[in-house]
Amino acid sequence: MTTDVQLSSLYQHLILDHYRKPRNKGELQEATADVHMRNPTCGDEIRLQLQVEDGVISDVRFQGEGCSISQAAASMMTALVKGAPVADALGIASRFTAMMHGDPEAAGDRTLKDLRALAGVARFPVRVKCALLGFDALQEAVKQAAGPDTGT
């Protein structure tokens, strides 16, 4: 039981660290995609900007306001997808979404790195939308960056 408590404490610390000192927060001057999303239920907001070059997310920034879950998830996500091929970023989004919907295999997926700290959010359905807000923005931004002629 002590191990579960220690792990829970570590995860809480990690979430708060990303909330208080977000990674990749700010504005991206030459974004190829710029998406604003809002969760009307709780008021969380995310503006996600991507720079995509040759199928790779070369840079990413976010701005936002909201609960620690939405902002920490956005910070963790940007740290993980920056420099990643778009296909890998979409794979991360898919795995994270599965984890948020209670998939235990996804929760154990080490490729999610810091995002695994948010696995417990799946037990609180009202908070799942908070955690997924940045990922919803990512999926829209990837579509925007691809342009209308690609069929994505």
C-alpha cells in the first residue's frame, strides 16, 4: 500500500510541476496551424499552435487557462510531440484517449511518459474532457496543417 501512496504522490507532484512550470507555453510566430478550443462545461481553454515541416512537428506552443489537469496535460503533450512525426503524435493522442477511457493497457504504455501520471483521471468522467482538451486541439491542428487537399 505504501508504494501506491508514494506513486500517487509522485504523480500529483508531476502534474503540479507541469501546471506551475508549463513546457512550451507561449506563442509560436510562424505557426502552420493555430487552433483554439474551449471546454464549455468547465471553461478550460487551450490555444495550440504547431509548426509542421516535412511531416514532423518541428515546434509547438500552447496558451491556456483552466484547471491543473487541462494545463498539465497540454504541457506534457507538447513536450512529447515536439520533434515527433505527425503520425507518432496522432498515435500518442490515440493511446492517451484510450487511457482516459479506462484502457489498462494504454495506462501501462511507457511511450506516454509523463502523461501516464494522468491515468487516475479516468476514474472521474467529468475531468476526462479536461485532460483531452489539448489532444482534441492537437488533432484539429494536424488537420489544419495538412491543408484541405490531403483528405485528412
